[in-house]
Amino acid sequence: MREDPGTAGDEGEETWRQLLADWLPPELAVVTKGRIIGHNGVGSPLVDVIVLRPGYPVSLSKKVHLAGGVLAAFECKLTLRPGHVNKAAETSRAIRALALPREGTPYEELRSPIAFGVLAHRTAIRRDPEGRVDALLNSALLTDDHPREALDVLTVANLATWRTMAVLMTPQPQAWEATRAMHGLPEEGGIQLNYMRWYPWAGMPAVRPRPLYNLIEHLMSIVALEVPPYRPLAEYWSRAARDESNARSIASRVWPFSILSEPVANAVRRGRLTNGPR
């Protein structure tokens, strides 16, 4: 008997909800099927799985969640298809527009307070699936107006996890011109947003990491930056994962420092703010 697609999708979402509930801190409620509403009353498209911030009031609606109380949101797919990536990128921009932009540090200005990603059990892409997803993410990145609009993470459970990393690229005493040319940087430097995934580097042990492990590690790093008491736990995940994964940038884009607020941009130019969590 053929399984009903709606029922199968609901079961898939519940599987992801349960995984996140099992591995993220218990203070973070994980719910399915809801919308996120901004301070201006604008609502998001329906989202499959939502992670709420600690202390979110239990008396509020179970299906409409205040943007200020949402830590992360995910689209879930039983089978990831090429069109899903561009569609998820559109949803990502819509959800990020609901959160008030932050100022004060590079991290706060480059990252949305609401993480967003795609979780899939498998993919319909048969030929070079990792390379094809690389290209799809690169294409989506080119349409973003700001680094905070990009997908934070994309996981295909039986394939790989892709995650973003923002880097401040500032002039260095040695080989700066070569670095500029390699990355297409302005003379003063810039902000490079990368999609990272495991890659079998020549001469390195080809130990393929567990995609779900990498997913939890990345989400814990986001949790720790948003809720500092969880930093020791996130540091454990990060250190434990280093021996089994080789990261490589598979897509990147450079933005000028001018996308930052003027005080933060000037501090970066003067070397007073560098790469780091805060």
C-alpha cells in the first residue's frame, strides 16, 4: 500500500523535531508546524520545525510564534530536490525580515537572531549530489542582499551537512595582494561568507563525518552564541568533531565592510574588532 505523502511528511517532521529535542538543551522547546510573526504583525510562511528560546511563554499560541522568542526554524523534506534550495532561500529571507536587525558586534550584525535551515532525509539528486548542492547553494548566495539572509545550515541525513561561516578579511603584513586577488577582496578587505562541508583532502584521512553529528555541532555553536551559558557544551561538540571532518569552502561571497554599522565597520578597519564570537 502506498503511503500518503502528507502523513509521511508529518512523520518526517516529527522525526526531526524529536532529534533536535533529544540533543539540544531541554530549555529549548522544539515544536512543529507554525508561523513566525514579526513586531509589525507580518507573518512568515508555514515552517515545519521551530526551536524556541529559553523562557518562551507556554501560554502563547502554539501555532503562531513571536519572532523575538524564536531561536531557529527549519524546512523539512523527505527527499531534497534541486528546487527546494532556492525556495528555502526565499523563505529564509522572509523570516529574517521579521527579526529586528542588531548592532554592536560583527557577529550580531552579520547573523540573524533566527537561524534558518533545511533538513532532509535523502536527496533525489543521483549524479554528484554533493557537487550539485554546492552549486545550488552558491547560486542562492548570489541572490542574498546581506549575509544574515543566507541559510545557516542544510543537512541531508545520508549525505552531508553544509553550514555557513562568516570571516572578516583584513589587510595582513604578508601576501595581502595575493590574498586579495584569490578572494576578490576590496583593498581595505571585506566580509567573506562561506558555505562549508566535509571534503576528502588529498593526504588527509578520508573519514566521512556523520551529517547529523555535524548538524548538532553547528546548532550548538549558534545556541551558545545566542545563549552564553551553553558555550562549554558547544565547545565540547566542536572539539569532538575536529578529528573526523575536513572542512572546505564550497561557495563564498564577499561583502564590503560598509554593510556593517559605521561604528562597527570603523572598529574592524582599525583592527579593534576581529574574528570571534563577540
